Amino acid sequence: MRRMGLWLLILGWVFLQVGTVWAQEPSPTATPAPGRPALVRGNITAIGDHTLTLSTERWGTLEVQIREGTRFHVPGFVQASLGEVRVGDRATVHGRWLEEGRSLEAQWVIVQGPVQVRRGTVERIDVAARRMEVKTRAGERIPIEWTEHTRLHITGVISPTWSDLGAGYPVTVIGHFVEGTFLAGRVISHRPHRLFLGVLQGVEGTTLVIQTRSGEVVRLQTDAQTRIRIPGHPNATLADLRAGDTVAARAIGNPDGTWLARTVIARSPKAPRPASPGPRQGPPPTRRP
């Protein structure tokens, strides 16, 4: 009996020590010490001027302080800032815990998700709102949003601006989706090209009026770089074009939806052939004996 009592006393002492250790260790939901490194993941639910609200599974709702040295990584962007972060993004935040323990200071904000590419044609664009709608090759219409850090490249245009992009322009957009909107990190485009075949209706100043084979009447602008080619006229100009000429015009699109002719090839309608002479009139020739 004395030995059993001794064993019970030892076991009691062991459980007391284990219980003390467990009580001293922080629980999974305990508040971390201020100044310690922080690594949290969650969904961004709100964005302030210098803060993010992050909803996490372990810590609940956290306030993330954004400092001047905070760096951002956003899919599709070469350079990013708080302006490229959107509500609904899933992010990983590296930083340190602050005094309150319910907030942290961010050193890195990494928006999670793959870089995606969409190709299509601009349906409409609102430069002031920084939005456009793109129709993909599959017929899907996607709302596109860009920011001040979105890079724009238009072939043949030096230092392009968003005003150089218009409806009908083919685009390749690189970025990622955020709640149904595609946030563009890069947009690559070139001016649309089209070949117009038809009959010249007339020349109004520097504008050609052409009726295409389908019956559509189009107006093509010209400038000093427009080349006019007419067989038999080595240095042809607009003044050499005549209504009724058959024309083939290669044009490029303007951001406002108009077309600018680059090359115009014209041919005059063929003149009717003269009628063949009929049988000779008069008495038939007489035969010599």
C-alpha cells in the first residue's frame, strides 16, 4: 500500500508539471508578442489609404499597416503598389506584429494567383474610368481595369497613352481576375488593318468616299503619307482620282473609329470597245470571164 501511494504521488506530480507547461504555452489563438515576425494569409476585405483589412482563419480580422517601404507583388505587374490591390484578392503578408497584437506592419504583400492572358478586340473604352470591355476570340466579353502602373505597348506608337487605344483594336491583356474583373498589368496592341475594295464615289477634300462590294459606304481619311497608285501615272495624287474608279485601299484604324488610308490603288473603268464594222454595202463584185 505504501508503494502504491508513492506511485500515485509521483504520477500526480508529473501531471501537475505537464499541466503547468500546457498552461504556459500559448494556444493557437493566442495573441503574438509585439515586434515578432508575422506571416499571415487571408482575403482582403477592405482597403484604406494606408491599411488593408485581412480576414484570416487563425487570427480572425486583422488590420495591416502599409508603410513607405512596403513592397507589393501583384500577378501581371512589373511594378505594383497599394493601388493595384483589390478587395477580394487573396494575399500573404510578411511583416511584424504591432503592440496591440490585432494588427501588423507589412513588409511584403504578395497577392496570390496565377498570371493570366486574354486576347481579343476592344469593344468599348472609357479612358477617364480606366476601364474597357474586350471581346475574346471565343465571344466572351470581359471587363478590363487598369491602373497607373499598367504598362501599355502599341506597335508603331512611341510613348503611347490610353487615348491611342480605341474600339476595334486587337489587344493582348496580361494580369489576373478579381471578382469578375480582369486587372491588367500589361496591355499589348497594334492598330487594326483593313482592306477596302469597291468603287470610288468621290473625293471630299482629303477624304475618299468608297462604296464597297457589299454596298457599304465608307469614308477613308488620307494624309501626306498616303500613297496613290494609278497605272500610267507614276506620280499620282488625289487629283488624279475620278468617281467611278475601281479602288483597293489598305487602311489602318484610328482611336476614334475612323480609318486612315495608307495605300490606294485605282483603275479607271475600261472604255467600251468600238463596234466591229458590218458587211460592205454595194453591188457584189463581178467575176472576170
